[in-house]
Amino acid sequence: MTSNDKSDSPFTVIDGEGTTASQKGLTPAADNDDALLMKIAQLEQEHRDLDHAIDTLEERMPYERLTLQRMKKRKLALKDSIVSLKDRLTPDIIA
């Protein structure tokens, strides 16, 4: 395949110069890993922000217990998502 050939694969051409992923030493899995890392970073930032908001809400009295409960539940869900994505990044190899 030459650099001018068109392919149906969404991973064949990764830049306007016709350079393929294999020519750059990248694979679709590497692109997927980068996307996962970006998503993990986004979720971790949201988790930190939520943690700060919970701390701020707890310092103020009186606070809405329902709001606090929902925020803590969302924080746990974020943590579960982060752990799940990190597990996808590491291979499950039994030594």
C-alpha cells in the first residue's frame, strides 16, 4: 500500500501527510490507551473537585444532607470508573 492509497480502516491514516500508524510506530491500541489516560485524568480531576466541594459543604452548618449524600455517591461512582479504566490499561497476565 502506498501513502496515496485510501483505506476503509479508521486507523490507517493518522495525519494529513499520509503517514500510517504502523509507519509512526503506533497502533490503534496505543491510541486507545492515550484516550483512556485522558479520560482517567478527567475523572480524577472531577473526583478531586467533588472532594473539595464535599469538604466545603461539611464545614458549613447547616448543610443539606441529601445534597451531601448525592455528592458522596457520585464521588464513589467516579472512583469505581477510575479503577475500572486503570484495570483496562494493565494487562491481566498471570505469571
